[in-house]
Amino acid sequence: MKILVCIKQVPDLESRFKPDANGVWFSETDLAFRMNEYDEYAVEQAVRLKEQLGDAPEVTVLSIGPDRVVEAIKKALAMGCDRAVHVQDPAVHLKDPWQIASMIATYAKEQGFDLILTGMQSQDRGSAQVGVSVAEQLGIPCATTLVGFSYADGTVTAKRELEGGVKGVVKLKTPALVTCQLGLNTPRYPTLPNIMKAKKKEISAVPVAELLKSAPLAQTVSFHAPAKKGSGLVLEGDVSELVNKVIGILKEKTAVLR
Amino acid sequence: MEATREIYWNVGHGVVWGMYLFAFLAMGICAWGFWKRLPVYRQGMLAQSKVLRVLDPGALHALFFWSFGLLFVGTLLIMAQADFAAPVLGIVFLKGAFYKLFSLVLDVAGIVALLMLGGLLVRRFFVKPEGLQTIRDDYVVQGLLFAIILTGFFAEGIRMAATEIGTNPGLARLSPGGLLFGTFLVGMTPAELSLAHKIVWWLHFFLAMGFIAAIPFTKLRHIFTTSANYLLADLGPKGAMATIDLEDESAEQFGAASVKDLTWKDIFDADACTSCKRCQDRCPAYATDKPLSPMKLVQQIGEIARETPEANLCHSVGEDVLWSCTTCRACQEICPASVEHVNKILEMRRNLTLMEGGFPGDEVRTAIGNIEVNGNPFGLAYAGRGDWAAGLDVATLESGAEVDILYFVGCYASFDKRNQEIARNFIKICAAAGVRVGILGKEEKCCGEPARKLGNEYLYQMMATENIELFKGYGVKKIVTTCPHCFNTLARDYKDLGLDLPVEHYTTYIGALMEQGKLQLAAEAFEFTYHDSCYLGRYMDIIDQPRAILKQAGGQISEMARSGLESFCCSAGGGRIFAEEKIGSRINVARVHMAKDTGAPLLISNCPFCLTMFEDGIKTGGVEGEIRVRDLAEIVAERISQ
Amino acid sequence: MKTLLIGEYREGKLLDSTYELIGFAGQMGADTALFLVGSEGQLPAYDGALYLADTAVAGEYNPDLHKLLVLEAVQRENPDYIVFLHSSYGWDLAPRVAAALQVAQVSEVIGTRDGGFEVGCCNGKMRRSVKPATGKAVLTIQAGAFLGVRPGGSPKVTRLSNVSAAGVEFVGYEPAEAKGVDLAKAEVIVSAGRGVGKKDNVQVIAALAKALGGELGASRPVVDAEWVAHDHQVGTTGQTVAPKLYVACGISGAIQHLAGMKKSDFILAINKDKDAPIGEVADVLVVADLMQFVPALTAQLQK
């Protein structure tokens, strides 16, 4: 069985973001990077499935981006993926979801993957399109927002998280694609032997030009900080003064305090 | 002809004399030479210095030890004369003045030994100190020793009744013990005395042989094992851990999963342990109802090694037990048997972390993940690490400014609001002393110590090598830090990874500045109590210098009962600064109450973890307004006189 | 400008959020037509064209089939924009339609700007303006970003043909865990976010809730960490609330949470980060250490 996990390296979301020189994405200065949180659930689920099937399946992890994404790839390998594909693209941030999806689909087409997993969205762009788009381009069934996953004999039984805490249970037959949501599993912390084994695992480098065949369907016109809302009052200072101010405001503006 | 040869052919049998004489001489010199070289004396085994650190029952044991030692030496002397010197050389030395001294000393030793045994018996069976285990061995040992000494006095008493008491009362008085026993027997007939003596003599002999035979099977083995441990104890820097070679591709096991992954000394420690429970008495985890007892842990390892050596060590000992340790070293510091508790726990933690990806809790996993991404456990963007220094007289090394010292700030002083005050005060002190300070700012990473103590050697080495590269790249000459954990790690642990620079904790650094006259304080009186942090006190033996500084600052100290090397941990060591305390009662609250009980209104500490734990402990412990905690840097900075 | 709005229907009900699509179109000044896989018995209060398929035949969740039905409506209506809600139904279906048509998709629109659509990114901390480069485009709009508009009246229904497709088999719904706390009825909610730091600190927030006579709420990470039970969760996967007073303690303001409480009458946020996105919706943002401010406020209220 062949499994593909698609991951993205994103900046740590605690950082302060500033537009880059072109004003269409964030500047990378002073940013720390990590694997997209949703993709961690995908990697973990892929590795769990491999373990469930007696280690027989081969799990490939793929990521597109500059050299720094190799860090994220190594983490996926340390978690248990068998091999990796690094699509080398120093300008990945300028590709739109359609281009990303079509590159992945172009790669995956000839490989015969039984199951593709990815996060439901990325923490930086958050368009939630790439996963579904890949499935559509490959013509395979797809379910999104998984918080439950089980597999037996070529059928995936998935639980989708819906609004209000309700779950929708669906079944798909492989080859299929699923996107993963927070709550699906707790990603494992790589053990040292696995970190060391990962250093020996194959990472094939593929130049982006080999896979990129389409033009973007949408353009980012600007990347900027949100406008400050005028109505919001920001209070700072000594705690006891703040307490008095807040109580005063609550008395005045709400009917809550008498 | 018979296949043999004539021994001593040609040189003659007369050589035997000289041979044995010189042989003994040579062996004597050899033994003496070894005695001189062995660190046994430094460990003070003969002087019983470690045992005497806790006077009750240390004094009882020490006196018993010396008495028993004297009796043993006495027996050797008798053997030397009776079986060798007299028949072979015709020499008798147990006579005259020497014999009188010999007689008195040994009798007194016997009486002292008997009294000490009695004291120990009362303590174990009547006073019953909390936590003292009494097992079958204890009955056997007490019984045997009493019986041996009593039969010894009996035999002596009978002999004296037959040969001395009546005829040589002056000599008899020099054996007061024997005299006491013998006086009652004077009325017996010589035949009765002879029979009684033979019986008691043989009884005494067999009891003594029984004693020797029983040594390996009972607690008595500590005579050899504990003494041996003095030889085997690690005399290296306190807190040193093995630095795992992460490049070694053949390594399959990291940390201790079973007893075979421990060193043989780790298992030997179980035999050297005499169950004195001094470690348990001082363990902050044990004191607050965590399942960890250092004594039981060490013994359990021995038990597993004997009975189920294939068993998974960590799961047999228990994860809660292992994660409860704060690496405060109180156990190791007080142990009179030189048992090394802490590194066993750390090796087992390495197995849990590196082989199983385990953590004491999710909050710890989050902190570790944050260190991986941003170089600090808070998850705050690394770019802001140097922001605390905005507007202050301190340069980043990146700017190329000339500096006298690199101030390694550490995660807490960089990001935690309360601890940033310490950093700022340290800068103020340095500025007043004319010291040019540089920091790494956003390039600085966590020193890696908490990760290392939790078992994550990989993350530790990753952080360490990045920091070391920076130190070397910038040509740093001297490092000063305000955190004892960073201090220990940079000064000791980093040596294994290629760093060899002078590293100082700010307390001794400030002390030196004051001695050199570069920093002057205008004393302002205040009352305080002082907390010796584990990593400054026990690990680095820096106990007097901070007190001297605070005295010069005008401080009047009320010491806590547990201070100096006996200080009681704040709970945050061993990586536990990241963890929630979920079992038992709060260690930091216990310590805050100890501080409050001194009556001092101010508690002074020297470590960011301690400061954080005590601020929390004051609130949680309901003593807000009754005691305040501050760092030494704050006290000094307020009193700078320029 | 013409829009085709994709309504939502679940567990036998037309979802109210469908009207937000109409509100959005109105803000854009666009003409509308509605698409719905639903039922005759629950038609929306809307007087325009409605392309309708019956869930009895097409199912409530059958993305491959629903995609074909949408494409049919697109073919007939020829809209400039096909607009979905950014919901578990919308973000699942929209990219399929976009891929089939090979047109741009802009996700989770919150407004327009610079001639493009404004969307959030980087966990809500930043914004992007995106312009489709194709003639048509698929849009998804953020839940709660646009006020629902009920035009009233009855739609002119066009029934869509029966087609079949089944890549995904729908098995059924699993109900949410029983709710012990009904936050929907609370007048005051005080919520704990990741900023409280640890489980022990939640009681501090609960104490404030009590002092204000309200209920304890929680953001999703706090529930996932098991510091608070799920029935206190506010947000898209928890409860949507609109109390008179909402106090957000240590909550950064991730979109999923904001969506659940944006409609509160008065929002007070307490956070040590002055730039936290919660400041966007808060009426008052107190920049302070939670564990210092909240107990002080509670104490003062109890006097």
C-alpha cells in the first residue's frame, strides 16, 4: 500500500508579521518555522495506519518550498514516514492553491498512491483548498475535516467535524484523499532512534519547474495588518486602577452590574 | 629418579627468616603506599565524617565503629603474637606497659560498643523514627553483635576470675568490663570456671565465625560495600552527566531501559546502601507525598537486578516516581555511603524521553516543542528575546561593540516579567562598576538544561551547540549569568561539547567587584532569610559569598533550619519548572512557610526558578503580606553608592 | 454582477446562516440566485430564483453529487461568483466546484478592499487582498462576517435533474456530547483561553464568572487540553452565544472563537498582548496579566 502525506512548513504563529518588500506576503526576517499543525495530524495518522498494517505500507512525505522546509520534512521522517520528496521552490509563497494542488497532482498521478492525507488548511494562508483540489484533479473521492479515522480492506471510515460538535460519519474507498482536523489524534514526539534513522531516509529533490504547469488563478494584491478599530478602548496600567475603570465602564455600558 | 627438586637448594633453609622478614616489610610498605594514595581518607571513612553529619544517630554509629575497629585491631595483635611472633620469633609484646594500655583500651572499647548498640537498639525498636524500615536483617545483626560482645566479656570475666581478680587486682582493674563480669564468678571452682570458659570461648568463637559468614547475606555487607563505595564514588564535578555521542550510529539504546543499561556501580549502590534513610528525610518530593523515595529507588534497582533483571526498569520503578525528582541532590549530598541517586533517575528519564517520547505531562511537551521552535519554553517569538534591554546600557554582540563580559540572560530573565527585573538590576550593577556588558539578544537560545534533566539529550545538545558556536564566533572571553542552572550548564556540561571559558554566577562576580573596590554599597539595614538554591549551594558550594554580600548591604539574617548544604529545594529543578505539580502537596509552599517561620519579612533568593516558585508559593500558601521574596540583585542594585 | 448563493441544509433544517450569503451579495450590490439541496417543506424566505434538489434523493452530504448539481445551476445561471459559506459543508464543496470549472477560489472572505476580496491569514493576525484572475470565481464567506438578510416572500423554484454520483458514502450523524451548560441562554459569559496558562488557573476565571452572575465559557484549545469540559466551549465547534456581556480572558481571538461570540452586546477582553486579534471585536481591551487582574476584579466585585 502506498500512502502520501502532504505537509507545509509555516511560520510560528506567535511571531509578529510584517509585509515583505513586495507587500504581498510576510517578510521572513526573525521568523521561526515549524510544520503546519494540521499536517502533523496527517503525518501521525499515516504512520498509525502503517503500524496498523504491520509496517507494510510505504509512506511518502512531500513538501514544496525553499531549503528550510527540509526541517519539517525531517520531522515527518522522524515521526515514521519512509521517504520524502522535496519540491524545491524558493518562491512557493507566490503560488496560489491551484498551482500547489496541480503540482502535487502531477507528482502523484504516476505514483499510484492508495491514500493521500494532508491538513485541512495551513495556519498561515488558511485557504483550505489544496487538499480537495488535489483529489479533484486526480479524480479520487475526498472527505475533509476529519476528527476520526479508521481503515479496513480498502475502505476508510471517517468522522467529519461539523458545527455545534456534531460529527458526520462517511465512508470512502481507496484510492482516496482526506484532510485532517485538530482532535484527530495526538502526534507522537519523535524518539531519538527514529530521529537518527530519519537522517538516512531518502529525500528526493525535485525542481519546481518539473511539476509546475499552470498559471495562478488568483493574485494576492496586498498583505497588510488589519486596520485598527476605532471603537475598541485599550486600557493599560496599574492593576487596581484598571479594576476601578473597568467596573465603571461595565456599570455604564452594560446592564450587568447594579 | 623422582620428579622433583630441592626447595632452597644451595641457599639453605636459613634464608626463610630473612625472606619472610623482608617480605612483610615490603608488603607493609606497599600497603602503606596504597593507604596514602587512596581517596578513602579524603572521604573520611575512618574519621566517619559523613556519618557524623547527622549527629543522631551518627555519633552512636561512629563510636561503635571506632570501638569495633579497636577490638578488631586488638584481635589482630593477639593473632600476630600468638600465631606468629611468639612461636616463630620468640617475641612477646603483649606485656608490661603496652599490655596494660592494650587491656584498658580494648575493654573500654567493648563497653562503649555495648552502650552504643543499646542506644541503636532503643532508637530502632522503641523510638522508631518515621520512615525507618526494620527488617529481619536488623534483628540478626543486633542479636549477633550483642551476643558476640557479651560472650566476649563473659569469657574474659571467667578467665579473670580464674587468673587475675584474686591474684592481680591492679591489673584486673585495667579490664573494667571483664572485671565486672568476673566479680560474680569468683566463687566458682577452678574446674567449673575452666568448663564455663571453654564453653563460652567456643560460643564466642562460633558467633564470630557466624558473623563473618553472615556478612554478604545481611546488612553487615555494608562493612565492605559501603567502604568500597567511598573508593568508587565519583569525585568529578557535581551533577556531571554522561554526554551521549549522538553521532554514534550503532547506538540502539539511549538511557536505561533495564538494569543492564546502568553502570555496575549503579547496581552496587544498592548493596552499599545501609537504609539509613537520610536521603529520604531530605527529599523534597518525599516530604510532600510524592511516590519518590531515593532510598527505596536505589534498593529497588538492586532488587530488580537480583530477581528480575530483564524487567523494564522505568515501568517497574514507576513513571510518577521518576518524574517527581527535582535533582536537588540533597540525597547524594548527605548519603554516608556515597550512593549516587540522581544519575540513575536521569538515565531512566533518558529512556522515557528518547526511546518512548514520554513526558511528565502535556504542558511539558508543549514547553519542549516551544524550545525546539523558538529557543524558549514560553512559545514567545525568539525575535523579542532581547527586548527587555531596550534603553539600557547593554549592547548586543551582533553590533560589534567591545564588551568585558557576555551576560547569558537565560529564558526567564529574558521573557518573564518578574525576572526581567533581575536582568535590569544586574545591568545597573555592572554599569555602576564600570563593566561593559554584552548580550546575545535574539540569538541567545535556551541553555538546554531543563530539557537535559528531563532526559532530552538531543534537544539539549542542539541548543548547546548553537550557543557554543555563537560564543566562539564572537570570541567571548568570559560569561556571567544570573541563573544557577545556566551557570552549571555553561560552566560544566558545555565542557563536553567543546566550550572552555570562565563562567561565573553573578553572586561571586559581584562579590569580586566589591572586593576590588569597583562596586561600593551604601548599607541600608534590612532583615531577611536566605534560600540557598540547589544549583548554587549543593552543586557549586557557593554558600558563604552571597551571605557576605547581603551582610555588607546591611542585611541581618535569620537562617532557616534547612540552609546551606541542607537547603530545601524550591521544586523547579530537574526540568520541573515546566511541569504542573499534580501529586501530594506543594513543595514551594512548604519552603515558603519555612521562610516565614523564621520571622523575617523578606526572603532572598538567587535563582529565577526559585523566585518564580516563591512568588507563586506566597500567593498559593496564603502568606501574602507576611513575607516578600526578592532576588539578591535587587537588594544590591538598590544600595549602590556612587 | 451576478452571484449564485449555495445555501445549507442539515438534519432536516434549512440553516439560518444561508441568509448571510444574501447579506453578502447585498453588500456587493450583486444580483442573486440561490441554490439549495434541501426540501420543499423548508424553502428560504427569499423571492428570487432558487435551484433546488431534494435531500431525499441527493442526500444531505454527498459532495460529488452536490458538485454536479451546482455545476448544473452554474451552467443555467451563468453567475460571476459562486458563493458558499465557509462552513464544514462549504469548504468541503467549494474547491470541488472551483476545480471542475478551473476558476479561482477565494476562501473565508470578510470584505472587499483594493479591488479584491479581503481575507484573514496568519491566525487572524494579518489580512490579504486577493483578486481572482479568472472571469468567474468561487468564494466562501466567513461565518458571521456578514449580517443575515431575509428578503421574505417565496422563491421561484427550478428543480434540478436527477443525476447520480457517489464517491463518498454518507453513513449518518453522531450527535454532539450532551450539553450540561446552556451558554446560549446566559446573559454573562466569562471565557478562559490558552492565556490562563494551566488548569489550576481556570478556577480564577470561574470565580469571576460567578461574581458577575454568569457562566464559564472556554475556547477550543482549553477544552482540548481538558482544562474545561466540552459543554463550555464557545466557537464554531462549540456553542454560538450572544450574551449581554462577554469577557474573554487570555483568548487571542482566533476566528473560530470569534465566530462564536462576535454578536455579544459588550465584549471585554483581558490579554497581555496589546495586538491580540480579540482587540478587533472587543469594546474594551485590558492589557494586563490575567492572574493579577482577574482576581483583583473579582475581589472588587464581591465587595
